[in-house]
Amino acid sequence: MSEVEILKGNVLLAEPFMMDSHFRRAAVVLCEHDEEGTVGFIMNKPMDVLVTDLIADFPTFETGLYFGGPVATDTIHYIHNVGDLLDESIKLGRGLYWGGNFEKLKFLIDSQLILPANIRFYIGYSGWSSGQLAQELDTGSWMVANMHSNYLFKSEPEMLWGEILSNMPDPYSVIAQMPDGMNWN
């Protein structure tokens, strides 16, 4: 069993040579972890779609969607930093919340109390059944890091995987410098 403690609000970083197209160099924020399984969202896979393209009665809001993971890709989820405004939000960590009352969310966006800089929307999610994530950690598929809300709201998605690794101690900070698609010939 894995020695690493998995906590809600942690980040999973895909090992550098992971070939799965969904998770290649992925940074996944964990939103739920218990004996039944784990739920998280890939933070660094932006899509070329606006949230208003998919939700007909959504207020005008210029923010894109991210690919949260390959599970339930017919669902939309959101992570934000306005849990004090949005009822029913689940606190993940300092300045980081998941979900909340959708009707109130639309009202807060329409009232410009929630801006694109406060929220990220995800299509689908990443999920692991009971014990599956611990097994994947044991085989070295993932590295666990602490989450900071700046990763979600201030970092460039294409730089996020390396940025988080760079903030970890050696040997992780060394791994962050490995180019994507290394070819050993």
C-alpha cells in the first residue's frame, strides 16, 4: 500500500513518461478522496470551447472550459475562489472551493460578483475506484504535491506541470526540467 498520504486538495502530477493521452503531463487537483474512491480535475488541459457554448441559459461570460478528465464527459463542474459567496461550495483548501449552488452561481456571474479570474469550468472529471489511486501511486504513475490556489488561477496551463514540480524538492525539481517528448534514439 502507498506510503504517500492522499488528501482532498492535493495535486497529482503524472509521471513524465506517462503515455495516456488524457493524463500526459497532467496536473490533477483532488476534490474528493475516501474509501469509495477519488475525484479530481485536470487543471492544465484547456479546450477551445466557452462555457456559454454548452449551457443555453448561462449569462454572458468569457471563460473557456477545461478537460477535467475522461469520466462523465457530459457533465460540467467548477472550481473557484469565492466560497464565501457561493452557497453549498465544498472547501478544498485555502482560497479553493468546488461546486456550489448553480442558480446562485449564474446570478453572481450575471451581477459581475464572479469574474473569469475567480472560476474554472471543467468538462468531465478524473476518477479512481477504491484503492485504484493508491495502486497507481505504488507503481509510480503519479507524484503528489501540495496545492496552491495560484496554480489554478494565476498559472499558464501549458507551464503548470513543470511549475508545480519545480516547487517540490529534488529530485522532482530536476524532473521538471525534462523536455516533453524526450527521444533517446
